[in-house]
Amino acid sequence: MKLFAPTLSQMGVLGLYMTVGFVIAKLRVIPKESSKVLSKLENSVFLPALVLYTFLANFTVATLKESWLPLLVSLGIEIIIIPISIFVAKKASRDGFIQRMYTYGLCFSNFGFMGNAVVSALFPEIYHQYIIFTLPLWTIIYIWGVPGLLIEKEESENEGNAKGTKLLSALKSFVNPMFIALIIGAVIGVTGLGKIMLEANGGKGIFVTQVIKVLGDCMSPIAMLMTGITFAFLDFKKVLATPSLYAVTLLRLIVYPLVFGGAAWLVKAYLISIPDPVYISLICSLAMPLGLNTVVIPAAYGKDTSIPAGMALVSHVLSILTIPLVMMIFIH
């Protein structure tokens, strides 16, 4: 119960950021393309800076030895979730495109933007372990989620019929700012250089680490502003008129966290001792709303994203209440 109030307070802060983004977009204070610009800043600057600072400060030899467990737990849960999500999506809609959007939304929560914001605010001491926990999720997204679900099949085939070409294209996705920052931060941290950099200048750190930290601190508010701006340009009547999106949203926000979180709690309580950072990372990743990739990526291919946009909108609004409830139930 003690975690409910601070979590609700933090979700209120993130919700207010989204509201600000929504209002300034509706008032045309900023251009419609602003969400794309902010998205590029998030992926190219703010999130990599947060990851870099977290790893250079916290990634040690001891952390490296313990990394196998969060990777294994994350991969194991996702292997179970994927077939369930595919089955549910087929039952929820007969339309192939909508099925793929539902599948992606159920398989992958917004563990990136929203997850990073929540964990870095509520559990900063385990943030680097949370990033490690999400690596298998990012891997599956790059190899299967985006190319297999979000990009129109005809487009994928036109880009290259050979399987080797598709695999090479998927692997190229890993060469991105976040993963590069993770590798650099991990090397600096595990060599002990990160500690030296942070303890310099009377504990203030060298100017480079100061800049990295400030840029990383921008990640959460900018991500939420971007989300609000994205929602501001939706056709709400069309977006909210599909009953199945509510069922999928409730499944992602309530059923998945309760079922898989409950199973993890039982294992932790009665079978195997799961370290708190791994357990908290699991609960947080499960509790997040549906991501925005189902809106942004298909839109780039000219698809009607009304239903996935509604799914993202409803889930983000409801998550302001459901995330604190999940935290209250499973994390004490």
C-alpha cells in the first residue's frame, strides 16, 4: 500500500506532461511534425544519454556476473506471452492488419519510453538492471516485432526477397544510439573509469558526465510531451468506436500483469528466490501501457492507424491508475 501513493503521484506527473503536450498541440502552438522531432531527440539524444550515464555509474564486474538472470527471465516470459497474444489477436479481429497491431501491442508494452520514465523515477537504484532486463524484448522487436508485424508484408518483400537480406536488415537495427550508449557505458563502468569520472571535481563529476546527466534527465518529460502531442491529432470519434481495442487494452494493463506478475510472486514466495531488481523489472515491464510504435511505424506506410492510436490513447490514460494498482499489489 505504501507504494501506491508515490506511484500514483509519479503517474500524475507523467500524465500532466502528456496533457501539456496535448494542449499545446491542440492550440497549434507547435507544428504537427513536432512529435516526430521530439521522437528523434528521444531516440538519438535523451534516452542514450540516460542509458550511458546509468551504465557508467552502475555497471560493475559484479553486475556483469549477475546479468544472465534478468535476461533469462525476460526472454522466458516473452516466449510465453507471444503465442497467447497471437491467439487473442486472431479472436479479437478478422482484419489481418488489426490482428498484427493487436499482436504487437499485447506482446510489447511501452517498456521503453513509459517504462524508463517510471523506473528511473521510482526505482533509480535498479534502473541499469531494468535496461538489461529489456534487452531481450528489444531484440525480439528488432528481429520480429517491427519487420514481421508493423511493416506491411509487401513492403518488406520489395526491399529484398532473400532471407539473408531481411536478416541483415534486422540486425542493422541494433546499430542505434541506445545500444551504442549501452556498450560504451558498460565498458566505462566495468573498467572502473566511470567511478573516477563521477567522483572528480569534488563529487560533481567531470563536465562530460554533468552534460550527460542533464540530457538524460530530459528523457521522461520529453517522452510524455511527445505522447500528448501524438494524441492531439487523433480523430477521437473514429479512434474510440472499436470495442475490441478496449478488450485488448484491459488484457495488456490488467490481465497480463495479474497473471504473470502473480506467477512470479508465487515463484518468489514459495519456490525460488528471485532478486528484487529482476522481480521489480518484470512487474514494471508488464504493467506498462501499449506502445506508440503501432501508430508511428504503420503511418509511415500510409496505413489507417485509427484503431492502434485508440489502443495507445486508452491504455496510456488508464495506466495512470492501473500502474499504481499493480505496484501496490506486487511490490511492497
